[in-house]
Amino acid sequence: MVVREFRVKGVLVRSRVPGVDYSVNPYVGCLHGCRYCYVAGMPYVRTRCEEWGTFADAKVNAPELVAREIRRLSPGVLVIGVATDPYQPPEAEFRVTRGILEALADANAPERGIEVRVLTKSSLVLRDVDLLRALGAEVGLSVTTDSEEVRRIFEPGAPPIRERVEALRELKGAGLRTYTFVGPMLPMDPERLVEMLVGAVDRVVLDRLNYPWRVRDLYYAHGLGHALKEEFALDLARELVELFSRRGVPAGPTRRWAARLRRGFSGL
Ligand code: SF4
């Protein structure tokens, strides 16, 4: 794993994600190394001679830039962590995300009409509950499956599912608005996932696997097909084969999981 510091010229950017006006990414790269991560396919990552998941560059001057750049923003939704995880392991030392939250709080972001959201897979977010509360932020943790086995295949460097669900409960208990991003939906038992998350979140966002062919290639390149055969139930193998069977089209299991998740979370 390689972690470096570097300085950037700007950090607050307009976002093309629906419902999001601005984004800020405290790092380039992500040590969580999810196999399905769309960022791994971006030109600025592809041209590096480093494998996705093995590097993270900390934008150490991001907090001072946020303090300056926030003055030109009109009201809108600002998400921290669209193309990186803001609470991946180096954040414990570099505290870039914390610095950004401090800058937003100092600049009275909520009074300026800036609605702050954070999306992560890490319980390290609990460290910043004080600032997140001061900002009235909404905090999301991605939970893509109920199965630790599946999580280990697709999100090898990310924290376990249970840890994320517990973090959501703590955040909600601390009075914060919480959500979970079930994206991409991976092989799962939807009813079990609902059971795990009910009471921990105020809303749920679903997304499908957008690049099944790339994930499939990675999957086999890493010898995971063999691991799957050896370690996991045949049902899961069948679901994965079906998931990877069509290019860019939501495959059968995805539709089934989504319908059952929607039913399960309909009371939220
Ligand atoms: S945590 Fe998010 S940014 Fe990091 S590798 Fe996974 S999907 Fe990509």
C-alpha cells in the first residue's frame, strides 16, 4: 500500500450525480479497493502504474481550499466522498476529511444553504460525530450485501458489514440522519439485509452493478472463481454467473433483490 501527501489547486467541484450539486474528494485512490469501483476505470487512475486499491494520495491542503472555495457556492447538496472513501484507513492519520468538516463548520455551511452529506464504508466516521452534528449532516454507509463472504470478494479492503451497521446505529443514536447505499446490490439475502438495517437508517438508496463485465474480468483475474467453487454455496455461484451474464443490463437477481428490498424498507 502506498500513501502519499500532495497539494491540489481546487477541491470543490460541480457534481453530475443526480441530486448532488457539489462534491469534494479528500483523497485520490482508495485502499478499500472494491472490485466494482467505477473510479478504477477513470483515465486519471488507468494511466497510473498502480493497481486499484493499493494507493491513496491525501489532498493535505483540501481544508484550506474548502474554506476559500465555499464562498462562491450557491445553496445545494455537497457530498464528501463520491470518488474515494473519506474515512479509508489513512484518514486516521491525515485527518483531511476532518479538516474539511471543520472548514465547512467554520464557514457556517448550513446557514449558507449547503447541505452536507457523507458517504463511507468505515466506522471511523464516528470519530467526527461532533462536527457532523454541528453541520446537521446526513451520513451514509454503503452496505451492499448481508454476506461477509461476498463482501470479502468484492470489497477486500473495506470494513466488515456488521461494523458498518453498528456505526449506522450509533450515528442515528447520536441524533444524526442516516442512510444506507445498497449499491451495487451484490448477492444477498434481501430479507436478512432489511432485518439488519431496520432501525439504523432513515432512508435507503439502491443501485445496480454498473460494470458487470469489468467486475467479472477482475473476478476471474484474481482467481476468485476458484475460491468461489471451493468455499461458497452453489446458490451463490449461480447468482454470480447470472449477474455477470449480460453487459450493463440489470440481470435477473438484481431485479429480484431490488423488489424484495423495496418491500422490506417500505415502512421507512
Ligand atoms: S470504498 Fe468507494 S471509492 Fe473506495 S474502492 Fe470502494 S467503491 Fe471505490
